[in-house]
Amino acid sequence: MSAEAYPASELQIQATPDSLSTYTFGSGKAKHQFCKHCGIYTFHETFRFPGHYRVNLGCIDEVDILNLDVELFDGKSLL
């Protein structure tokens, strides 16, 4: 399994705009979205693929994250 990045047209975000908060750092290109109520990371616009997004699978009701084979991503090594 790889960390796929999807264009906005392929995503359906079911949250009110006032429920999310955006965090950026460094160049400001990557935009990380967090829930203002519980603090969970929900999704982000990628640094390497602007206009494309990666989603926290724990936020998708139909996905059982405990049964996934995962690949660790070391974002620190991109710097």
C-alpha cells in the first residue's frame, strides 16, 4: 500500500467549514487540516503535489484501520 494523493475532485469532505483548522509550516505549501473539536489530523494538501490530498484513513467510517497493512512514511527525510 502506498500513500496516494488524490485530487480534490475525488474527495467528499463531510465537515462544516467551522469544524476544521488549517496548520502550515515552512514553505506553507502543505496545508494540514485538523478538527477544532477533538484535534485529530483529518487530511492535508500535499507539499509535492499541490491540489492533491492525503487523508487520515481513521476518519473514514468504512475503513477498519486495524486490519490494514501499513507502510511508514518518513516525511522528515524529505527536508
